[in-house]
Amino acid sequence: MPRYEYRCRTCGDTFELSRPMAESSAPADCPAGHDDTVKLLSTVAVGGSASAPAPAPRSGGGGGGCCGGGCCG
């Protein structure tokens, strides 16, 4: 179940709630009992170290591609 972050406008406390996506915009009460809260925009962190592959080295002629690389007959 996704976790959403909220901030209480009354006391300034920031808290998280686990709730279904369908309820993500539903009002959330502050743990201190206040009801004036706002849902915060959260960033998504993705782990891993993937990177774009290095471009292939160009061979001696043309501008690359099939017809520019000398593969056409």
C-alpha cells in the first residue's frame, strides 16, 4: 500500500499515512488531532545504478546510419 506524506497547517507536524491510492486525496487528521492538513508532493526515489549505454564508436566515414555509414551497396 502506498505511503503519503501530509503536513498539519495548525501545528506544522509532518506525518505519513499508508492508504489505498483511491483515498490519497481524502482528508487526513494530524496525529495531534487537528484536521487542517495538506497532502505534500512527494518525490519518488528509484535505486540502482543504471546508466545510458555509451554511443557506439563511429567507423571512418560518413555521418552514421545505414547509408551514411557505408553499408549500402
